Amino acid sequence: MADFRTPLSRARGLGASHHGVSHWIAERVTSVALVPLVLWGVFAVLRLARSDYEMAVAWLSSPLNAVLLALLTVISFHHMHAGMRVVVEDYIHKRISKAGLLLLNLFVCALFGALALFSILKVALTGGAY
């Protein structure tokens, strides 16, 4: 295989890392998916703001609402994780700091996403019973 790079670019070792396109596409897909989900979420919050606890539990017990809220939660946390990963990779240059922040980003997004999803499923499946 011929190497068509200049001697300077070979010396610097710069070039494509061969994984950026999939990350870029994933960020765009989650962005597009979030548009209708966020619109639905804003509409739902405005409707639920006028109701009481029992109405909110009944609303979340509906399979359609539970699934849409779970999708909104999972996609939002995935999108946040991807965006923060890009920020850390682009602007943090110390190797240890970068690794630590990337791990922290992963654990925080995974933990809070899992807690939110668990809460949604608990209310949707048990009706909010303790």
C-alpha cells in the first residue's frame, strides 16, 4: 500500500483515526431523534403541571407515555455523553486528566441514566407503589 502523505505529515503522525465518522453520525442521529421527543416532553410537562400526583402516575402508567419518556431519557443521556466526550477529547490535553474525565463522564451518564430509567419503569409498572 502506497503512502501518499508528505514526509512532514508522516513524521508528525497526524491523520485520520478511523473512528470519527461513526461518532459524528451517532451524534446527528441522536440530535434528530431528540427533536420530536423533546417537543413531546415539553407538551407532556405542560399538561402534567396542571394535574395532581395520581394523574401523573396514571399518565406514566400508559405504555405509550412510558416508552416515549424512557426513549427521551436514554437518548438524552447518550447524546450528553457523546457531546461531553468530544469536548474532553478536544480541549483536555493531559493524558491522565483526559482519561479521568472520560471515565467520569461515562460513569455519571450511565449512573444517572440508569437511575432515571429505573424510576420511570418503577412508576410505569407498579403505579408508584412503595
